[in-house]
Amino acid sequence: MVSGFSDAFLLEAERHAAWGAAQLDALTAFLPEAPWTADLPTCLYRQGGLEMRVAVLGTYDMDEQSWMWGWANPGLQGTEVVALTTAVRRYGQAHGIPELTAEMIPLAGFDDPRHAAELLAFTGMGVAEAPGYIGVPAGPATQVYFLPDDPQVPGAALDPVTLPRTLLTGAGLIGYAPRQVVGGYFDHHGVPQRTEGDRIVAELPGGGPVEVEFDAHGRIAGVSLKAGG
């Protein structure tokens, strides 16, 4: 799955894996099961009785097996509905991540092109610090991806009880750099952390430290929560 993407992109994707997966669960629970509509000039997305502001992150063409970023769409360039996603391009330029700066990315060479498109959407969501993404069909062979840009979308909080499962789930999504997964999760939640040999130690707010240990292959070997002082 990961072959075909640059190391820089995969390391960035891993930073968002744990918190992003938890946030997508929160967004799925928030969205009603109902048909959707979107008015792009006003950035308004409707699903059932819910209305919220969104940005166009990108589109996946199933026939061409290619991904196009929203900011690169000729019909949307310079409009408000892609203003948020231009931050993805700027971030890619600043950090040397080619997948975030190319207007169109061919995915036919991947074992699972659709999965590769989802990883692009997932990483774009993380870079934009959006509370999830919404992928919906926009035609027989087109999938459009929206970023919620609305404070009413609930955020997935750091829960010490479910933290071990959250980190292990995130580390299993891509499986490229588990340390990035753990460090990115604590960064996202503003939790101080430090590296001590083969472990990352983070100070949870209002509680004791959590220690995440890694084995010789860099995989998560254990997550231990210590009692607060």
C-alpha cells in the first residue's frame, strides 16, 4: 500500500494516523445517515437536517485512477471553497512533500488506487487540521472529498482509558513509522512529551505520565499509564 508514496509523505501521514482515525469516528457519529447536497459558492454542505461549512479537499477519478487537489481544480481555483485546502499546498512546499504540491497524482500504479486516494485525503485532513473528511460520490466515476470547516463538528478528546487502543489502532493503519504516530498524537493534543531511549513519555493533563515503549523493530511494544502524583 505504502509503496509509491515518498518517505516525506508517509512520515507526514503517520503523524495524523492516531488522532485522525479517532476524529473520523467522531465525525461519522455526528453525521446523520441521509442524502447530501453541497452549494460550493457558499461553502455549504447539507446532510439530512445538518448544515455546515466545508471546503473541497480533492477528487478521485475512478476511471483515470488519479487524484486532484481542490486548489488545483480549474473550476474552483481562487474561490472560497478551496481557501482552506490551499494550506495543504503551502505546507507541502515548506516541508518538501511532493504529493501535497502536485496538482494531480496518478494512482494506477498502486495495488489499491482507491485506498491510496483515501490516504491522500486523510493526510490532507491532518495537514489542514480539519475535524475529519467526508468522501461522497459526485458522479458515476468521481468521488469528492470535503473538509468540515465548522465549529459544530465535535472533536475527539484524549481519553486515558482508550489511549492504548487509540495508539495501537493508529499505528496499524499505515505501519510505516509508529513513533511518528505516537508523537503526532501527543502533539495534536498539546501534550508535553520526551524521548527516553526506546520509549516516549508524555505527561497527560490532570493525570500521571504515559509511557509508550517500542521494540527493536520500532513497533509499539506496550502502553503504560502511571498513577498521578
